[in-house]
Amino acid sequence: MSKFRKDEKKSMPAISTASLPDIVFMLLFFFMVTTVMRPTELKVKIKAPEASEVTKLKKKSLVSYIYIGKPNDKATYGSDHRIQLDDMIQDPWDDVSQIISFINTQRAAMQPADVPKMRVQIKADSEAMMKQVTDVKQELRKAQAYKINYSTIEKRD
């Protein structure tokens, strides 16, 4: 006859960690796909002008942005409107001279088939002087960037 021991406690089996790497990589992949990184830090304040006829862009990866607005850091850059290309604010006496090299750099980073589809979007403050916008457009013509969009918000009635 056998004896049954009741005083011994049964130990729980160990949790299998074989699927743990799969779960970690699945979460990593999920966050990599869903996270949107902002490539450019805005160093100028922009209050977009209002417009009645607004169209959204379909393929934003082919768009290069030029920002015109008052700088956030007024101690360093002053209080006049400035032009920002990527993360660099241009000097006031040298505002438009870097636009051609900026456009050429943007074109070099694209696939050759996408270069003709490239657009330049000007995000200008509603109080920016038209002279700066015109100077930017003239430099874009010299850089042979003829497809220009203006960033606006839809007019509220």
C-alpha cells in the first residue's frame, strides 16, 4: 500500500519564456511602424494665413519646406522675420543665398524618378513681408524649382 503525503506543497511549473523574444520584436515593430518622427524643429513662429480654396497634398515625402516667420529665440536671432531651411535659420543679410544649395541637397536625397515630382512648400507667417516671399520665389526659379505650394489653413465662415 502506498502512502500519500499531504504535507508537501507542489511547486508551480516554470513559465515558458520561449515566445518572449517574439512578443518583444512584435511590439518593437509596431512602434516603429506607427511612430511619426518630426524631421524639422521649427525655430520660427508661423500663423498660417487663411484661404477659401484649400487642397491637401497627396505625397508629402516629395515636399521640401521653407519656413518664413519670427524666430522663437529673439535674443539670438532678433525680432524680424527670418527664413528657415531644415533646422537652420538664415542670417538676415544672407537670407536667400542658401536656397539653391538647399534645393540641390533635397534633390540629391531623392530617387531619380521622383526629382521631377518634387515640390517646394512655403510656410510663411501671415504677417511676413511679401518681399521675403518674392525673394524666396526668385531663388527657387534660379534653382529650377517651379512647383511651389503655399501653406494655409481653411477659412472659417
